[in-house]
Amino acid sequence: MGWGRTLLLGNIGAQLNIDDVEADVDEVKQHLEMMSGKDASRDGAIDRLQRENHDLKIYIATLLRLLVSKNVLTSDELTKFVDLLDPQ
């Protein structure tokens, strides 16, 4: 429709074509900004999960050491448990 509008309406048609292109560019900009926001949100969620995972590892290690120190769990039992979950 762009060339027809320009042919029939002259400068007015050309301005309408430019307006259409500007609207398309604005739409693409909005889409890219929205996608960028999703990426930032996703990155933030990954960072939070990594921190939480790190904290949980510390809690488990502390709990296991406490269980061994109170003789609720022996070092051999702990070693077998770790080997079972994380074989080398």
C-alpha cells in the first residue's frame, strides 16, 4: 500500500508511509525492551537460586558435622552416605 499511497497522495502519502515506519520501529523497540526486562528478571531469579543453593549446602554441611559431633552419625556412615549420593 505504501507506493500506491505515495503515487495517489504525493507528499501526504509519503508522510503516511514514514508514520507507518516510525510506528513499526516503536513497536520493535517496545518488544526489545520487554525481552530485555524478561532477561534481567530471569538473571535475577538465577542469582537468587544460586545464593539459596549455596546457603543450603552450608546448612547441610553444618548439620552433618553436628550429627557426627553428637555421635548420632558416625564418620563411616557419613562417608557411605556421601559416596552413595555422589559417587566419584
